[in-house]
Amino acid sequence: MRHIFAILFISLSLGSLAQLGSKGKPIYLDADTLKGADTVYISLPELTGFYSLSFEIAFEQIGGTSDGTGILESANDTTYHTLNNSYGAIVGRPNDTIAISNGASYQFWVFGTASNKFRFKLIGTENDTTKVLSNYIRK
């Protein structure tokens, strides 16, 4: 498992070097743990004045089978919606739901949305424990 996160860290670091300059730098969110059939939210701080956002999320199995689903959501107020072409443009995934599994890593690019709040909604399954790592780049 460590090699997966080493590769992820290296790829994030190399990608980040290209982003440094005037386009922004990665902001790493606190690691979280998804236990059993719990629902966990990984929230970004409220953002304004950006052209585009890049999100990355990765999973590491700690126990059990490490599975479930994740949904990228956005809001302007307190009502969150699944982020898709109805609420803003999203590129990088063909749909708005991701599969949680050991070693999985997903990246989203969001642009043209009026939203200023974003979060991943992660829903686990029974008897699993999964570590969640994520970051974003504001451009």
C-alpha cells in the first residue's frame, strides 16, 4: 500500500510543480477514515474568485474489503447537489459517482460553475475501513 501512496505523492508533487507559478498550488486536506457503512464528507473551504478547480481523491484499504461509493457535490448555500453538467461543467470522470476501492485515485476538473462550496460525499460498506487522502488546486 505504501508504494501506491508514494506514487500518488510523487505524481501530485510533479503535477504541483507545473501548477506553482501564477496558477496556484495544491492544498492538501486532512486525511480521513471511512469506517463501515458510515457516510463521511470531505469538504473544501468556501471558495470564490476562481476560474477552475482540480480535485484529487485517493483511497487506501486499512481493513475489510475497502469499497463503497463517492459523489462530488457543490452548493451556493446550504443545499448540496451532485456536481454534474446541470450545476457546472466537470471533466475527468464520465459520471458523477466514483467507486471506492483500495488504491483507487480519481481526479476532477471543475469550471464554469457558480458554486462556491464543494465536498466529496463518501459512503462505505459494512466491515471495511478505508483511509482517504485528498487535495485541490484553485486556478
